[in-house]
Amino acid sequence: MDLPEPNYHHKIAPGTKFEPELDRYVLYVSITCPFAQRALIVRSLKGLEHVIKVVYSLPVMGPINDEGQEIDFFLKMKIM
């Protein structure tokens, strides 16, 4: 199969379209997602903790009604 090269692959490097800047990049992760855990591991292994901020989404259960169903479910964001 001959597919065209996707145009969304860019490098973050000096002199490119996306230059590295402090406080420019944020990684949004869910604590229940294994792929997010992998992204956090790579961020740590590459030593990018000081460059890329992390926002964790925490699932929060709401109150339960008389039928045993939750009334409200939302994600609480925590910036680390």
C-alpha cells in the first residue's frame, strides 16, 4: 500500500517551525490510561520534566441517586 507521508510530523528543535520554549508545552494525561503512563515515562527518561508541564485528569464520582445511578461524573484537573 502506497500512502502519502503525513504532514503532522514536526521536530521540536532550534531553527525549526516549533522551537523549544519554556512553558510552551503541556502534557494532559489521565491516571487510568496506560498510554499516558508511557508518555510520562518518556518525558522522565528524556529529562524534560522542567520543560513539559503535566496536567492530570482525575475521575471523580458524583452522588448516587435513589436508583443507584451516579448523578454527576466529571474530570477534575490537577496541574503538577
